[in-house]
Amino acid sequence: MEVSAPPHAWKPLLTTALAEVAGNVPGAVVLVWDELPLLLQKLAKSGAGGDVAELLDTLRAVRQTHPSVRMIY
């Protein structure tokens, strides 16, 4: 998959990429997000609390839309 989008367009890129993986991999897809709590903490401290909520909402929506996707934080 080729990606060419501005940096602020992360949400559609993330959801499209995970949908592609979920649709093309038989069985479960397990994503391990190393240091995600640290990233969320740094975003929140930098005043980007809205981005934290949006990222978590997006990850939740992906899990609900694609039951084969599992995530470890």
C-alpha cells in the first residue's frame, strides 16, 4: 500500500491500513503497541489531550469494526 498524505491525516491512514491487514490476513491480527501509555502521556502533557482521545477512540472503533484485530498495549 502506497501512502502519500499530510501528517495530520493519520486517522484515515491508520483505519485504512488496519482494515487492509484485517481483510487480508487469515485468523487474528495482534498488534503490540510498545510504549503507547508513554506516548499518550506525552501528548496529554503537551496540550494535545484531544488527540489522545481521538487516537483511543479510533483504536476502539477499529477493534469493534474488525473483530480479528487484537491489540496489546
